Amino acid sequence: MNSLIDKFLRVFAGLAVICVLVGGVMTVWPKLSRVRGLEKQRQQVLAEIEAKNREIAQLRENQRRFREDPDFVRAIARENHRVFPGEVVFVFERPEEKK
């Protein structure tokens, strides 16, 4: 009788350990998934920040060139169809390609 109780207690203890382990995994698993998702989101945000930093650097470079480089200003003005007083500008458009 004593051995039957010992076997029952061992099985019960084993089941209790298994339940605790399963409960622990079920508790931790969603949190790990959330951490992975947040890490992916963090990487995306960092990539966006880096792209914006490159854009800011380019804009600052353009500002510097507008202040210091008259040839750059003239080139930008020409691209936007601006002229100096007394100039005549001829703009040739490319014909649209036929499909």
C-alpha cells in the first residue's frame, strides 16, 4: 500500500512539474514574441531615422551650396525655367513615346 502511495505521489509530482513548465512557457512565449516584434519595429524606425539623417545632410549641403556657389544657383534656376532679365529661353519637350 505504501508503494502505491509513493507511485501516486511521484506521478502527481511529475504532473505538477509538467504543469508548472507548461504554464511558464505559455506565460513567457507571448512576451518573447512581443519582444521580437518590438525589435523588428525598432530596426525599422532606426532605418527611417538614418534615411532622414541622410536627407537632412543633403539639404544642409544644398543650403551651403546656395549660399556659396553661384553656379549651383544658376543651374537650379535653369532647371526650374528661370531666366535673367533680358534672356529668352527655348524649352524643348521630348515627344511622348508611343506604345
